[in-house]
Amino acid sequence: MDSSLWRAFVEVARYASFSQAADALHITQPAVSKRISQLEAHLDTPLFDRVGRHISLTETGHALLPRARDWLHELDDMHRQARDVAATAQEPLSGTLLLGTSHHIGLHRLPPTLRAFSRAHPKVRLDIRFIDSEQAYEAVRSGDLELGIVTLPPTPDPRLHNEVIWPDPLSVVAAPTHPLAIKAARKGSIAAADLALYEAILPASNTFTRQITEAMLAREGLQLQVSLETNYLETLKMMTSVGLGWSVLPTNLCDADVVAIPVKKVALARELGVVYHPKRALSRAALAMLTLLREHASGDDSQ
């Protein structure tokens, strides 16, 4: 069957919108509607309920969606593998490498690797999606991204290959004038219980960094007082620097504006790395990126 029909089905399901699916597929909305109608006619069953302007999957649509996604990913892998086999080792890499990464990693870790990759493989188009690590992780798992360069979860998903590239020590931080910072400067450190007395500014509860922080306090039988949430670490740093609360940041972001606060019996850290689907045939471009990441990790000193 024409794969374009199934691609239309997957995109309409993704956006719950014919117009947004058309934008994603770079075709017109009537063309998307026609493809869905052809697919429903072939299957002799509706795939979407259309109530007013609201679109939702039918029971059949829900059942077919994961299999359609898997089939399209397999088809894409077959095309990519055929191109890679046809290419000789002497031919330069080409095509598109689709990867996702967080703003923090993109700003502070990836530039040397991206620079080296672009110089070595100028014919490869890098399609980089700057999204939260958790979103990138899910996109790799669903097959929408080939690589995710992300904060790795505290408990890795066995369905994905997780590879540590950079250890990333974390510190409890506050403005130098915050009571916690003053106490730490006077006594050398604070107790974990002290953190529960003051408001915190942290990433959202579904983020890996927040989970690490909450687990640390839970071990002490404590609960957080979270006054503000944002997933952008630079924004967290700014709000912390003006005294709105304490936070947890990568240690390499500490400076005169936010100081690290030693906490007795607490050592926080997370791991940054790359994830990819073990059942997906990685493109030559993705394999080249992995090689560069490993080389740059071995020489990285920005811990």
C-alpha cells in the first residue's frame, strides 16, 4: 500500500489536525483529507471521529497507530540502509541527520562536536531539534528522532541504548546573599534539612534533574517547597541569582552570581549522553556523530 497514506494517518493522529498535518507533510490540507479518505476506504472502516472541528482517533485508529509508526520507521530504515550500502567508503556522507538535544547541552557541550562534524561532513544536513531531554528521549523511543543527546534518566529505559558521554556534577546553589549561602559560608556546609526551610526554583516534576533532587530529599524524609518551575537552566540561574530561592544546577554554571552550597552527606550528579533505538539501523551520518561524541568525551575537561 502507498506509504504516503499511512504517513498522512500518523501525522493527523500526531497533531489531531488536518491542517497541521498538511504543514508537516508539505502538502495541502485537501491532499491530506484525500489520503485519509483513501486509507479509510481501503480498510473499510473510519480511522478518525470528526465532531465539529475536533478530530480524534477511533478504536481502530488507536489500534493501528503504533503498528503504522513501526512500519514507517522500518521502511525509512530500509531506504537509509539501501543508500548506505550503495555508498562506497570513499564517498562523502550526505543526507539528513535528525537529532534532538536540550538547550543546555546544545550551548555548553555540543558546539565542538557539531563544529567538527560539519567540517568533516559538509554534505550532511543537521536537523537539530532543541527540546527538553525528556521529550527527546520519548521521540527516540517512538522513532521520530535518530539520536537524542540528552540528560540520561536516573533509571534507563531498557528499550533504548543509553550511553554516557559526559558526567555532569550538580550543586545546590543560591545567591551569595541568600540565608543558605550565608550559613554555608559561616559553617562550611548545611544540612539537607535546611533546604526544606526555604523555597526552591527547579525544573518541572517530570524532568530527570527534578527527580534526582526529590530523591535526595526523600532519603532524608523531607519535602520540597517549590515556588517556581522552569526547564531552562539559564533562567533558573537568573532567578536564583536575584534571590528568589535556591536551586540545583550543573556545577560548571556556578560563578559570582550563584554559589555552590555544600550539603552534608549529599553528592548530586547526573549523566549526559546519547540514546538511540537498538532496533533501528543507524545511518552512516549517525554513526559518524557517535564516533565524534566519544572522541570529544574522552578529551572533555569541562566537568
